Amino acid sequence: MNNRRDFIKLAGLGSLGVGLWGCGGNEKAATYALDEIRQSALKPRTQKFNMCGYAAPAMDTVRIGHIGAGARGTTAVRRIMHIAGVDIKAVCDVQPQKIENAKKILESRFSPDVYTGDEDWMKVCERDDVDLIYICTPWDMHTPMALYAMEHGKHVAVEIPAAQTVDECWQLVETSERTKKHCTMLENACYGAFEMLTMNLARQNFFGDLIHAEGAYIHDNFNSLFNKNGRWELWRMKANRRTGSIYPTHGIGPVCQVLDVNRGDKLEYMVSLSSADFSFEPKLKELAATDPDFVPFLSDQFRGNLNTTSIRTAKGRSIMIQHDFSSPRPYSRIHLISGTKAVAQEYPLPGKIAVGHEWMNDEEMKKIEEQYTPELVKHIGEAIDVNARDHAGMSYRMDWRLIDCLRNGLPLDQDVYDAALWSVIIPLSIWSVANKSAPIDIPDFTCGKWTTNQPFDLTLNGGGTTEVI
């Protein structure tokens, strides 16, 4: 027990009450001082070991400890049910009813031990018969859980975003390097069929010199934030008490992979602008009039509706990332890649490509897809739609690829440097918005190795042995 308490103290988590599973528990993430953000971003670091391209020893069966059985956690265990070469050894959640739901899903194939205590996630990380900790909890617990898991010899797959502060990003990087344990972020948008198509097109120089990219997560899911039954302790509403790009990874992840960021290019600096809040305050006033549980939130300041973050890379490319969770707009994950020879854009759907002033027709697009769809996408094929219809198959492709790499001893597509870089947009955007959209440098989590790191392989590269069930 002492090692757990020592870890909690060092991580700044305070007492292990139920609030730890909501944004109220880790106050450092919510009150991170603006001056500390810039100071931490500029602090020089030295790489201990390069995790980019690192291949951990292969394992025939990936034994999983699953932490968090809410909405994302439940869909995750449904997907893993259809991947061979895995064994779910433990499932943990502070809500007993969530555990019961997970057990019903898993009972036809697995018999995991279940944990529901406030500290039980630590017990899962400490088990000797677990290789991978799969984290699907509220955001502020992602880093503490990932760190504890790596310290106990486990690889980590953590839901987005992986971290909330600059210091947390560096803690993930330094711990992964020291322990030589993978820490990958579960950014499913990187495995969308069109996103992977554009990645291969870029590798084949179809776009020519890459000039500009855009990504976004625009999702009108505003009312769900106030659902007391659907969100554990209203944690996601509490997470919106910060003005910045607080959920950037769906947009930034795919375009960074197309641009080979961390593997040939790096993000240099950024500026961020947020609109005013036109939605939270009116909604809270409406709810507080009849529900006293919402009255305490009336004094809080919530994020603006739309955030736009602009980034320049070391090679002179520009990137625009947007996030809007509270405006009545059609769903969009804008994915745009623009080069000197061609442009590609998805959202509004479907994805389209142009080499001039007109978009290609359906027949031309079909030829492009047949020629350039990566082997990774073709290998799984229609099995995604049959076995796991989650996020148009991209979440299943993400999980399958992770398991296949671990089983075959291959480097991961998304490493700890990607997890840190894509997550650090959150605190840096908060600083920039608070300083009238002032520019702020972006840390290089590879410590200069981006100049020699190689892009990950879009082929199966000795993998592909994991069956789809």
C-alpha cells in the first residue's frame, strides 16, 4: 500500500476519493498556472532512449487489464472480443453497474477478474499476468494511470487525450523511455480509411511538396455534457472549464502522420483563438432554475464555442486545427491535405481529391483508392463491418493493429512522442488564448531525433498474423 500512497503524493493526486475519476480530483490539471505552461514548454530536456521505432519483445498472447468500462470502455471491449491472440484478465471501474455490463459482453470468451474500488486500478497495474493496460477513464486520470502502469512493467494504450499539462506530457515520455514500455494513445481517427489513403498518397509523392493541412473535431454533443446519469460526476462538463483547444487529437493526429511530424518534420510554434461562450452560460441558467445541482456551476467560466489553432512546422508547412463541441453544426472531422500537385479533403463527406480546379469523379476516385489504399487497410477488409461497426471501422483497425504489433514484436504506429505532442496542444492553446492569441513554442519531445526518425511502415512488415474473429 505504501508504494501506492507514495505514487499518489508524487503525482499530486491528493486523496483517493471518488472524485479522482472526475475532473474535480486532479486540481493541478484544472488550475495549471499560465506562466508555468510556457516555462515548462521551454525547459531543455535530454532523451534517455529513443522509443520511435522501438520494437518490444513479441508475445503470443497479449494479456490485457482494462480500466474504465463506461461508454468508450464498453465499445473497446466489444471490439477486442473480435481480435485473436488476446486475453482480458481484469476489468476495473468505480461504478459496479458498468462492470456488470462489461462482464456480459465478455462472458462468451473471457472470464476477467473485476475491480470496483477507488484504488483498484492500481491493483490491475500491479498484476503479474497483465502485459497491456488499456485506459478508458476520464481525462485527468489518463496520465497517472499510464505512469503507474509503465512503472509496473506494463505497456499502455490510453484514450485521448493522453495528458492535460506540459509536465504530464514530459512525464509520459521520460517514463516510457526509462522503462522501455510502449505508451500509445488510442487516436482512432488516424485509422480512418481516407486518412490512411492520404498518408500513402503523401508517401508516394502524389501531392508533391506538402504545403498545408487541416483537421478538426466539430461534434454537436453539447446536451450530453449535462446528463447526470450519462457522465460520471459530470466530468466532461467540468473539463470544459478551460478556454482553449481541449480536444485536439482527432484533428491533429491524422495530419501529423501525413506530414511525418516527429519523423522528418516537427511542430515549431502555434497560436490559438477561441470564440466567446454562447452556449454554456444560457444552458446552465436554464438547468439551475429547476435543478440545484447545477447552481454551483453558475460562477464558473466555460470554454468558448469554437477554437481555432494555427501551427507552423520546421519545414514551413501550416496546419489549422478546430474544435467545437457546443454549436448546432453537422459532425465534421475536417481532414485536408494540400500540396503543390494535388489536394485531398474529407468532410463534408465523402472524401475527395483534385489535381486541379475540379474534384475527381467517382470512377477516378475508385482508381485512386484501388491503387493507393494501404495494405494495412486492405488486410482487414470487410471483417471490420461484420465484427465491429464502431466509428466506421477505424477503431477496430486501431485495436487490431496495436495487438498485431505487440504479438509480432513490431514498432507501434503511434508512439509516446505522438501521444505527448498531440496532447500538449491543450495547455499551449490555453496559454495562447489567455494571451490574446500570442505565439508559443511547441516542445520537441523527440529531443532532436525527429531529423533521423523514420516514418512507420504502412505495410504489414512481418505482421498481419492476428486473426479477425
